[in-house]
Amino acid sequence: MYQITYKNILKGNKKRSDFMRWLKVYWPVQQRWGAKSVKLWNSNEGDKRVVFCRYTVENIDKWNRSATGPNAETLVRALDEIVDINRMAMRITVPSTENQ
């Protein structure tokens, strides 16, 4: 499993509820890309309102192909209405598994 965390800076007139509506609409698409779960949390960085969104996915290659493919255009355009796409950051991690 992999975790993909996106740092989304909301546009000036947008709220977390706008992001939640977007996620509700596009969650089924992201599940087809391989997302198994999603977790959200907020942060304020100065005057910026930030929503972090962490997806857990099984296959990082499938996720990347899907997220950058032509079928992702509608999802990305809708997201661009809510967050500043040019300031988005992404981090991919592999959660550690401890054998005890």
C-alpha cells in the first residue's frame, strides 16, 4: 500500500465544504483509480487555508496513469475551481509495517 498526500491551498472564495462536495462527486472515480481510503485534515498557514487529502492506494503506477491520463481532465478542472492547482504539493509514502 501507498499513501499519497496532497496539500491543497483553497482559493480565496472557497471553503472546505466546497472541497468536500468535489470529493463526494469524484470519490467513485478515484476508487476506480485504486484508492482504498481517504483522510482529510485542515491547516492554516498564515492567510492560506489548506486542506490536506491523503489517499491510500494499492498500485501507485495505476494511480499515476489514471491521475495524469485524459480521463482525469474533468476531475482536475473541477478541482481547479476550488484549489490553486499551481501551488499544490504531493508526497508519496510507503507506511512502515512493524513486525512484533
